[in-house]
Amino acid sequence: MKLRVPYYYDEFRCIAGECKDNCCVGGWEIDIDEETYEYYQQMTGKIGEKLRSSIVESEDGEHCFKLVDNRCPMLTEEGLCVVHKELGEKYLGVVCSQFPRYSEYYGTIKESGIGMACEEAARLMLSKNETFTMKEQPLDEEYDADSEYDSEYASKIFAAREAVFGILEREGLSIHEKLIVILSLGSEVQECVNDGEYDRIKEIAASYMKEYGAGLLEDTREMYDNGEFSDISLQESIREILVPYEEMEVLNESWEIMLKDVISSLHEQMSREEYGILSEEFGTYIADREYEYRQLLEYFVYRYFAKAVYDYDVLGKCQMLVTNFFVIRQMDMLRWMDNHRSYTFADRMDIVHIFSRQVEYSEENIENLYEDYIFDDVFKPDILKAVLWLDSENIYCLLYTSDAADDLI
């Protein structure tokens, strides 16, 4: 077995009491695995009594800690964990010992990462403008064969993922253009998956790595110039993209408040013209930090794209990149507006933390997103490409010339 992790993975250290809003103090349901629960039931002394009196049964029948003012009852006034402090890390439950780490198994590879719901993890991911890389190391775990894992098919999906990473790292393309190219790649690969033509996937991935969608972007520019996007409203389309996020089960009160403010301020109270002017102004302001969006997208690609090995939904992973980008950017724009045209790195950290806590830590919320991608017209790849181009034109006033396209080949 091998462990594959992002380049920043080993740098992570829990900052414990210094954390402003973590799994211990932010109102999270803290589940207790069965083995840990049984151990806590047998524990003697005051700490054993404290543990047992703090455990309740959740709505789904699992054991969890009963929160006190949205805090774990095992926290000291200084924000430190009593179990960790008095017994040691090995006596923490699986959730407590692993968060914000996550893992997925792909044959003899275990991929692990750290989630953005943790502010320290988000800081590590977003504080440096570095190329995303992965590293592998031996893993002392016994391989457990999975009948659902197709190694040949998986190798094709990983090739497609590498192409996506390559597109995101490509210089000379805006983040919007990169997403247009990724959507096109995802559509072509999905067709291969649907038709069972897995052998074509690596060929498609290689072609995108070579040309980076130069012809595609030229075609999209011509469609825009010919007025083929004239019946699409940027503001209304983004409002439609927000709907599935608005309908999610609310896990975080801060999310609910912020999303309502986005909808009210940027859509219900703002005309198309006002929205366009504001969007262009924000885009100019944030242009020098566009790499932060690239880093966010690389995080989503690493965490979710390879899951297509099991669910065969490559296009859905690409659509989620686009919709997550638009939702986060809307939240960014509102914060910038509320801050009198200022947006700090602390704002970036707060936004991604709120987003991750709400969207990424509910399987139901993510599954509902994938379902909406199938049935709602605004999520069709061609519509999303048009919306991305309109937003790009609105922000950068970018006209893609044939000479520029030739330079990419």
C-alpha cells in the first residue's frame, strides 16, 4: 500500500485553543465510533463519569457528545480537550483524532488530505501561491481488495485528473477560461464513460494537456461575438446556480445568513446594470489574487474528481468546480462590498471555512447537487460555459484573438 497526499499535508498541526471556530466549538455534531463508545463506558474515575454523562444518541441512532452552548462538553475553559490532555491522543474517537483529515482508497493507493472546514488547513492551502503537487510514501496497511474497484478504468480517470490539474496550472488563461476547458474535457470523458469506451479517455486527456483548449476558446469567443449568448443573463444565471445551495440542509447558521445576504444584495436589490458594474469592479480588484481561486479548485479536484472511479460521474465533478467557484465568488464579492471595497486574506479564510462546513460535510447536500446538475438546464455544460464567458468578458473585457490562441498550441 501507498499513501498519496498533497504537498502541504504533513505541515498540518492542530492549533487547538487558538482556533476560532472548529469542530469542538462551532456547533458540530461530534460522533463517537462504537469502539470508542464502549471504551468510554468502561472508563472509571471522574473523567469516565464526565464522558458518560456527556454522551447522547443522535437522530440517526449514533452516539455523539451533547453540546453545551455549541461547544463540546469535554473542552476546558482554555479550549483544550480534556480527553487529549489527561488521557492522550490515542483515546480520542475516530472523528476527533482524524478531523480535518479525510481519506479515500483506490486499490493499493490511499489518498488523504485536509479539509477547508478547518481554518489552519485552509491557511496552509491558500497562504502561498505554489504549484499543486502530490507525494507518495509507503503505507503500513494491509491491502483489502474491493470488488467495485476497476484498476484499468481508474488509471484512465487519474489521467483525466492530471489533465485537469495541468489546465489549472496553465499560464495565460483566466480562471474562467480554465473552467470552460475543464467542462469541455469533462463532457468528452463522460461520453466515453457512458459509451464504455474507456480506452479513449487517456487520448482525450493527452490532447487537452497538449492544446489546453485553444480551439475551444476561440470557438467560444466567436459564439459570443456572433451574439449566441445574448439571451443569457449573467446575473439571472448565477442566481439560478445558487438555488441548489439555497435548498441545502442548513448545517451552519453563518452560511444561511451569508447566502441570504448574497441573494438579497446582489440579486433582489440590484439591477442587471448595477450587478455588471459591481462585478467588473470586483474582478479588477481581485485579479492579482486569482491564484487563490486556482488553489481552491485544485483542492476540489484532488478531493472529489477521482471519486468518479466509483460513481462514473466525471462531468458532475467538473460541474461542481464551476458552481462552487461561482458561489464562493459571490460570497467574496458581497464581503468586499460590505467592507467598503476591501477583501483581506482573513476574509478569504472566513468565506471558505463557512462554505466548506456547509457544503462538504453533508453527503446528502453533495448528492443533491449532483442530481441538480442532471435535471436543471442552467447546469448544462454549454450554458455553464456561456455564463463563464460572460462573467469573464464582464470582468476582464477579454477578447481572445486568433494569434493568442495560436500561442497556446
